Amino acid sequence: MPSDKSIVHVIDDDEAVRQALAFQLGSAGIEVRTYESAVAFLQVAPTVHTGCIITDVRMPELSGIDLLQRMRELKHPVPVVVITAHGDIPLAVEAMRLGAVDFLEKPFEDEVLLASVRSALDRGDRDQRRQAERSNIEARLAALSNRERDVLKGLVAGHANKQIAYDLGISPRTIENYRANLMIKMQAGSLSDLVRMALIAGILDATES
């Protein structure tokens, strides 16, 4: 059975299109859930955290553009692929500006659909892993004392122990102790690990501002 991350949510007001897409994707072993409108999808959107979305750009009530705008407001993380007719290319470009990862111009081949969907699923999976890593790093940062955080900022800013000690008004030996504690608490194997974590958590930017 496909994992949650491989579920594709198809949104189209045309039942024949929904069935065709569900069949094509299902034949490739991808689980599909279909919705007759963007409104119907938005009712369950808070429970959808993985996979990807395929939506027509032109629909009654809420269009694909409206859906993307709503998802941006909700900070919804799932990648969106937009289906468009030839005359809707400007709308498709607007959809890309609003965060859609791709658009498919009708009619499209099965291989084109599958390539786009798999790319969107891979992207969603990467984004989910990055978010999980960031959450783990933020949890480690929360366990640091104020002084340990000060030392961390000095280290990722490229300052030597003596400079950090001078800036903080404490001895270099004390800085070494704080640094050792940091490596343990942050689960870092090297200074480069600390810098990478700082970049992910946004600390490095904060030290440069």
C-alpha cells in the first residue's frame, strides 16, 4: 500500500477528468483521492500534510488560482500541479507565481503526468524532511542556556574562542567548556555541523544583521 506521502489529491469539477486521472495514477501504483471542487478539498486541507495536489485552473466557486491563494494564506505545505487548457497559459503562469510547482497543458500524455506528479511528490518529501530536521534543531536550541546560545552565535559568526571570551567578558577556558557542552546538546560532530544547523534555524542570518 502506498505511504501517505504518495497520495495525490485530484481537484476538478469534471467527473470524467477526475476518473481519468485517478485511473492513470492508480495504474502506476499511486493512491488518489478526488474532490469535485476546491471548496470540498479545503474542508479536509488541514488534515493533508503530505503528497501532492492536482487542480484544474478553471473551476466554479473557487478557481485553481483562488485555491493557491487560500493555501498560501494557510501556509499549506503540499506541492500543487495545475492543469490548464491552451488559452489558460497566462493563468497557469500566475499559478506558478503563487507557488504551483508545475502546470500541465491539455491534452497531456500519461508519461508527462506521471513525471510531473513524481517530481512534486519528491519535492514534498524533501520539504517534509527539511521541516522535520528544522524542528529537531529548534528543540535542541531550546535546551541551551542563554550563555550557551551566546557562545553558539559567536562560533557560527566565525569568531575564535579568545574573541568570544573577550566579547562576553569571560575566560577562554570557560568558552571551551561552553563549546563542549554545545557540541553535546546540539549533537554536532564538528563546527561545520553547528554552522549548518545555524543556517537551517536562521541563527547565522541573525548574527549577521
